[in-house]
Amino acid sequence: MSHADTETVRLTCELDITTQTPDGKFRQSRETAPVEMLFDAATGFRAIVIHSVAIPVAVANKMGGAVTSFTDHSQGDRWDIGNRRDRSKVASDQSAAIDRETGYISAHSLTTVGDASEQVNARGTCVKAPAGK
């Protein structure tokens, strides 16, 4: 499948992040992260990539690689995509939602290795990144 016609919208997002560590402790942080929204009108392909240190999320509405299932609850200007990945002994569930009208973003990541899980949630607001960035 060619993504030659894929449109990329680059955003800069201010994220408030809550991490629950495997031992049950909570940690709060704040981060400015670049985010990309990719869309191909011809195929309906949609993806959200959050380039974050605390919550690196990459979700798309298609299978491939380690992605074993996906959900796409996107409607109109609200994109809402989730992915489940299974690699040997590591499972991850990720989701991201962006309201293209208001710039509100939320993301979730749950990574499980054996009996230990780490959960990270983020929410914040985004603005379109300046051209050339």
C-alpha cells in the first residue's frame, strides 16, 4: 500500500501526564510533545503519532507489525484510535484521541510484561506547528 497521498498535520501539544508504576505509585509530569496526524483520503488510513518521552504512542486504523487488533471510533473532526500489540512476553494497549476543532488531546498506554503493568495517561491541548517544523 502506498502512502504517497498521505497528508500529515504536525501539532505541538502541552501534555499533563499521570504515570502509574508497577508498584502502584503515581507520578505527575508535564511535557511539550510534537504530534503527527496522518490521513489518506483514498484509503481511509488514519494514524496519530505522539513523540513523547513519557507516553510515546503510535496508533493507526490498520493491522501490521505487532498490531494484533485496532479500534477506530473516529467521527467527523474527532479522531479516536486504539491499538493492541503483542510481542513475546510484552503486551501493550495504546489509544489516542484528538478533537481537530478544539485541539484537545487524550492518550492512554498500558504496557504489561509478565505480571507487571505500567499505565500512562495524558491529556492536554495542541496547536498546529509552524510550517517547516
